[in-house]
Amino acid sequence: MTYTCDNRKKQKSKIKINRQVDRRKAIANVINDAKAGDVVLIAGKGHEEQQIFSDGAGGLRKVRFSDMEVAREALKSRAGR
């Protein structure tokens, strides 16, 4: 998807936004797509060690997940290319 936004100088600029609901894939994609000088910000779950989902039956399902581990794996994979 491409959205148009206004910056402070009131100039139109286009930014590309990709929606990925799988957090592991989203982290890997952004790290793999980063160019020299880019800053990657992984926000919202840095210190947490699990994700909590609905189990579809009114309860919750907890899955072990670490943003830091996933980012490290993606960085190692990228360095190995």
C-alpha cells in the first residue's frame, strides 16, 4: 500500500506501508529491507517474552515470543547473505 502524507513543509510525499500480521515475518522483512542509514524501530513488545491470542473459545492462548530473539535471528541471517 502507498499512502500520501503531509510533512512539516506542506510538501506531499509518498511512503510505502506494508501490512504484515505475522510479527516474526514483519520483523524479519523490515530488517532485510533496511538500507544503509535506515533506522529500524521495533515498538510495543520489546521486554515481553510472549504473545497472547484469543483461543476462539473465550479463552486465551499464550505463545513464547521475543522481539529481541527474532531481531537477532534476522540480523544473523542478513549478515550471512
